[in-house]
Amino acid sequence: MSDVEIRHLPESICMLKHLKTLQICNFWVIEQLPEEICELECLENLDIWYCTSLRDIPNSICKMKCLKYLSLFGCDKVETLPENLGCIECLEKLDLEKCTSLQDIPNSTCKMKCLKRLDLSCCDQVEILPEELGCLECLKELHIEGSGISRLPQSIYQLKGLRIIGSREQLESCCFTSLTYTTDYGDYDYALIT
């Protein structure tokens, strides 16, 4: 779905019980998602891109037990995420790139035992990460380029093999001195926890 002036998704969309992927792209005027979105019991991928009027993510999203990929790319009015976001047990990728109004990451995120990739690129209002982020044993990539993060929680250094992608200045402010430049990630440097 894209390029249509719809302020609210029809609640009937939540009747699609076997839907696995839902992409909501370029709905500039959509203001909210239906609270019943959790009824999409088989949903694995929820891509919400450039919905620039979207402000809130319903708490019911935390009941989506099959969700593996959640993207809020470019949803620049979203200020907060549901406190119980960590209840999405199967989530492997959380993409919050260009969520420029996002204030912080809920502590419950540290309960996501399957999370492999967390992208906070250009989330300039996010300045700190939850202290228990080191509990994310599967985390392999953390993107902080353009975020407000200048210090990492101490627990993160337990995550051997974690690739932290950001600007050289940002990574140096996080006390990384051995940095690698790669074109695989654009013009970014990265640090690898060993």
C-alpha cells in the first residue's frame, strides 16, 4: 500500500490472519495504526516507511509473536515506542533509521533474545541505550551513525563479534581506537568487539 491519502488503515486489514508481510509506504497523512494489528497472528514482516504523520505505535504490537522484522524507516514523528516492545520474542531486525523524533529505546528491548540487527541511524534524539543491552546475545550489528549516542553501556562489551557502525568521531567518543572502514556500509567506519 502506498501513495494514497488515508489517515487510518481499515480495521478489516486485521482480519487477514495468514498475512506474512505488510508494507505501508509513503502514507504521508496516516496518523495511527489500528490497535487490532496484533490480530495479524502470522505477520513476520511489518515495514512502515516514510509515514511522516504517524506518531504512535500501538501497544498491541507487542503481542505479535511471529514478527521477525519491524521497520519504521523515516517515520519522523514517532517519539516513543511501546514500553513492552521486548515482548516481541521472535524479532530479529529492528530498523528505526531516520526516526528523528524518537527519544529513547525502551529497556524491555534487552529481552529480545533473537535480535540480530538494531538500526538507530539518524535518530539524533536518541542519546543513550539501555544499560542491559549486553543481554542481547544474538546482536551482530548496531548502527548508530547520525544518532545522538556518544557512550555505550558497559554491558555491550560482552557481545563478542558485535559490529558497531557509525562515524569515526562517534566511535572514537565511545572509546574505540581500532576502526575499520568499509564500503559495504557506505561511508561508515565500524568497530568490532573482540
